[in-house]
Amino acid sequence: MLTKRQLLILKIIIDEFIDSAHPVGSRVISKKDGISLSAATIRNEMSDLEELGYLEKTHTSSGRIPSEKGYRYYVDHIIAPTIKSSNINIIKHVMQEGYFEVEQVVQKAAEVLSELTNYTAIILGPEIYDTKLKQIQLVPLSDHSAVSILVTDTGHVEHRSFSIPFDMKASDLEKMVNILNDRLAGVPILSLQEVIQDEVLHLMKRYVTDFERAYVYLSKVFSQDQPVKVYVGGKSNLLLQPEFRDVNKIHSFLSIMEDEQEIARLVQTSKEGIHVRIGQENDIDAIKDFSLITATYHVHGDQKGTIGLLGPTRMEYRKVITLLNAFSSEMTEALYLMYKDK
Amino acid sequence: MLTKRQLLILKIIIDEFIDSAHPVGSRVISKKDGISLSAATIRNEMSDLEELGYLEKTHTSSGRIPSEKGYRYYVDHIIAPTIKSSNINIIKHVMQEGYFEVEQVVQKAAEVLSELTNYTAIILGPEIYDTKLKQIQLVPLSDHSAVSILVTDTGHVEHRSFSIPFDMKASDLEKMVNILNDRLAGVPILSLQEVIQDEVLHLMKRYVTDFERAYVYLSKVFSQDQPVKVYVGGKSNLLLQPEFRDVNKIHSFLSIMEDEQEIARLVQTSKEGIHVRIGQENDIDAIKDFSLITATYHVHGDQKGTIGLLGPTRMEYRKVITLLNAFSSEMTEALYLMYKDK
DNA sequence: TGTTAGCACTCCTTACCCTTGAGTGCTAAT
DNA sequence: ATTAGCACTCAAGGGTAAGGAGTGCTAACA
């Protein structure tokens, strides 16, 4: 257990390092307001804190920088109790500007979030666990091609073009769509394939000539190729941080950011609420010297989305956590208003 | 007019510099195959070429690097005659893997193109000049909200959610959509607004109660917010080039790449075929020390798209032009096959 | 007249040394 | 328990010297 004084010194060092990115020396601390100790005393305390694993040195005679354990302690015990979900007006304002699409809200949130922090914002669109099919539409484009359109009860639209076998009758196609609409409306998106197999295929067999081949074409419509949508804001913002003086680091970082599904895996979490992952705590090697803070938001009660900020381990934890808290609830509210009568 | 020997030397210097990114000295050239001149002679020629504006020095006693005028000459007179649109098999293979969406073809092309060159690929989706409206659909989600869906004759789908005024009758809404479909099917997307104003509004006035307010809501559906779709592949690839040793350059480059509409403006051109823009020739300041090579491709004869590669002025012009030629025709063919019966 | 060898000169790059300053750890005094 | 003092360490920056790549010019040569 740390003494009150060690705690204070640890806090000062981390705050200072977060601000300046330079190792913090004993003299700087001794001059701080609220500190009436000499540099020598501070040095002793710092030496103890290093032995306990909360601080590190970059070389023998350098000042101290926080270790990951230090950051962890800082997040869990020093700032956590002081954070309150502040309802910043700007955010409320931005989030409720009368958008009509989830996409817009989420994209805007990512941009604003990144701008406010200079870190990279990553937002996962609402998951589709609980969305249900509202309607299937089929728009013929020509004799041999058509677009199929799926609409969910949340207003999300998926579409896909496909070819129609040469000898297939238009009337059969129509029958298929009718059957599908009749049977599939209200079915959760994730169960579509299953319900089709169990309940719809035998019906189609009865009414539709040559249905097997037709189904091969239609089934493409139901294959989800993109499980979650990923929105990223301010990739280049993060590169302003002094941590990126090294060009190789920039490149490896950007390579990761090009793979959306990798990003999704990175951010995804089962936990509710705020989740802080510091350095090595991250699952993916490539960002083991970054910190990632995520929060969840909700649409319509059941659908969950994730909103996160990726920055250097030397991150403004307090600010980011406060912001994420605010965004999480504002987004939930904005999306609730959008769907309140659906 | 350059002598044959000057031409040869200019070509060697540019080829060498493209390859190594280092200034080229007279000795290196004198040792090349096909050169039986001493370094001193080469030096005289180089001096002349510099005076003519085709070469530059980085400092008084350095080797030569090509000037932009040099690159321009190289592109126009040295390599241009030797380029033939090679039908590389890999490209054909990649481009015709049985995609069903334009999006997929274009996105894939951007990725492959960047991978083959280590430059950044930028592709503008087919322009909508000539696409026509196929159908408008309205899917009600609840009493007070609905999704409207526009399908074009090329299978492109646009959609938008909107709220329904509380006191509006469902039957009125249906009437509106019927009128719209009846009158707008086959109308070019770009003329939609106009045709609505001229031909549709007075019809609606007759049949639909309180149509003015309804129209306010519906009109949102017809506003194009994204004129062209932009696909980018391999942003980070380009950063591997030695030109990016300077971190500031990286940052300014990435900032540009975040603004899709800026990119679109950058790449857009009215010219058909291959178009090479070297350094200062580019419209936008931010990339005045890059080169941009673009080619056009076609969908369905009339729609035009642009496909481009952005790299350092020290670009592998020959390779890129050959590749773009090949991709341009392969994409045109792949997209033609997709739509041949529409 | 075109080509070439030779040489002095320029400038970049790298290595090395030296100095400076920030910071530590330890000891002894308070 | 705290602090002043001091020796020590290391990074960063400036200055200089050596090495090397390359040029331009001159004079000789074919």
C-alpha cells in the first residue's frame, strides 16, 4: 500500500509526463504547489516507487517516467474516484443536430472525439444481435439481373446485386420473394440462415420450379460479409504525438489501421462501461505500446456498440474517460431519440 | 532538341534515380552497359543537360537528379513510345473473380494496384452522369418513420431514413410514392430535382393532402450528399518511400488523404486515357512534390470512372503507366461483363 | 573538334571529442 | 525524518577533422 505522500508524488509525475512527454526529475516536483519537501526527499520517495514497480528510468541518471503498472495504479486508484460523467454542452449539441442516420451520428462522434483529444477515435457501429428483418425487396434491373434489398427494423439497409439464371421465370422469382417476406419478417438477422433452412426451403420447394438453383443465387443475399461497421476518426491526429518521431512506428501503426476487421477485434469487448487497456494489456501485439480506452453505448436498449480512443500509453486518461462517459450517454440518447417510435 | 547521346544519358540518370533515390554521378553512368564514354565526357553532357533545365544538383558538387522538366521529357519522349498495354494475366484473374458489386471490383483494384507498386491507389467510382432511376421504394418502420430507397438502373442503391409528420396519413404517403415512381422511373439521377419541380409537384398537390410539408421530408431523399465515391488503397505503402524520411511530410500527406472530397477533386480530370501530372503540374498545393498518374475506365459505355496512382515525383512511370493501362481495360471489361444484360 | 586524364576544389557525411546541464545516489549533518 | 552537499552518470549539442563522392576546368591527345 502506498503512503499518501507516495501517491501524491506518483500522481504529479504521471500528470507531468502526460503533459510533457519528458522524464520528470526531483527538482521539478519539489517546486510544485502543495509540495514542501526538498528534492532530496523526493528522490528517496521516487527510488522507493521505482522499486515497487510504479516508475522507470530511461537511463541511470534520468528522471522518472511511469511504468505500465504506474499507469494502471493511476487509472484505478488515483483518478477513478474523481471522475464524474460531465454533461458537456458541446457534445450534446453536436450529437443532436437532427441526424437521420445512425451512420451520421457515429461518424460525427468519431470526428469530434478525435478532434477533442488528438488521439484516434474508433467506433464500432451498433451490433446486429437484436435487429430484425423488416422487409425484403427485389428490384429487377433487366431480364437477367436484379438487386435485392434487406431492410431491418432499425432502418439499416443491406443490398446486393445478383444474376438471374436465364431460364428462370419472373413469376417464380416473385413467389420466392413473397414467401421470404411472409416468413422472414420479424426474424432476427442473425437467425435468417437458420430459419430459411428450417422453415422456408420446403415451402419454396412446393411452389417454385427449379428452386434449388434459384436458392444458390438468393443465398448470397443473406451472407453477412461485414459483421460490424468500423468508423475511424483522426488517424493522422495521433501521429502528432512525440511518440511517433520514429518513422517505422508510424508505418506499423498505419498498417494496422488499414485492416478494419483487425481494428474491430482490437476494440471489441464484452465488458459494459469504461474499459482501459494499457500497453501490454492489449490483445494485439502491434499496439502493445499504446493505450486503448473503450466505452459502450446502446441503441434501442439491446443493441450494443463500442466507442474507443487509441493513444500513447502516456494518455490523458482522466480527460479521455470523462469524454467517453459523456459521449457514450449522449450517443445512447441521440440514438434513442431517433428510434423512439420504431 | 536533344542529341541521341543526351537522350541516353538523361534516360540513364532518371532510371537510376527512380531506382535508388540518390543523386547520380558521372562515374556511375560511364560504367553502364552501352556507354563507352569516360566520366569526363559524361560530365560535359550533364552540364549541358542541366543548362537546358532537365537536370538539377542538390549542391555544388553533388551528382544530378532529374528536374520536373526532365521527368516530363522522360514521360513524353523517352518511355511513351515503348509502352504497350500488356494484358497481364494476374490482373485479369483478380478482376474477374466473380464479383457482384461494382464496389468490390473497384476496392479490390485499389488494393492490388497499391500492392503492385507501393504507391497509393486512388479510384473514383463510376460517375452518375448517365445512371437513371429504376425504382423508389418506401419501407415504413413505424408510424412515424420510414426508410426510402432509390435504386438506379446500374444496381446502385441509395437509402435514407426519415421521420413522418405525426398527422400524415399512410395512404397519402403511398400515393406520393406511387406518383414518384410513375413519373421518375427512367429519369437520370442528376435531373431528379428538376423533374420533380417541373412535373411532379403539381400532381402531388392535386392528390395529396398537405403535400407541401410532406415534400420537405421527402426532398431529403433526393439530395445527393456524395457526388463520387472514393476508394483508396495503400495509404501507408507510400510512406515506405525514402521521400518520407521527414515526419512533417508524412503528416501533411495523411491530412490530405483524410479528406475524401479533396482527393476526388485532385484526381478528377476531363481527359480520357492516361494523364500524367508531375509535381507542380498538380492543381493542389499539398501534393506539388508528388506525381499523379490517372487513367479512365468505363462502365456500360457512358459512365466514366478514374483510377490513379499517387507517388513521389521519382515514380516508376513506365511501370505505373503500363499497369494503369492494363487495369483500366480490365476494369472496363469486368464491369461490362457484370452489366452486359442490364 | 570531340574525347579524355588529371587535379584542385566543394560539400556532405560520419566520427569523435568536448562541454554543458539535468538528474541521480549516497553520505553526513540537522 | 529531512535536507544540503557532492561526486558521478548520461544525453544532447557544438565544433572539428577525416573521408569520400562528385564536379569543373585545363591541357593533352586522336
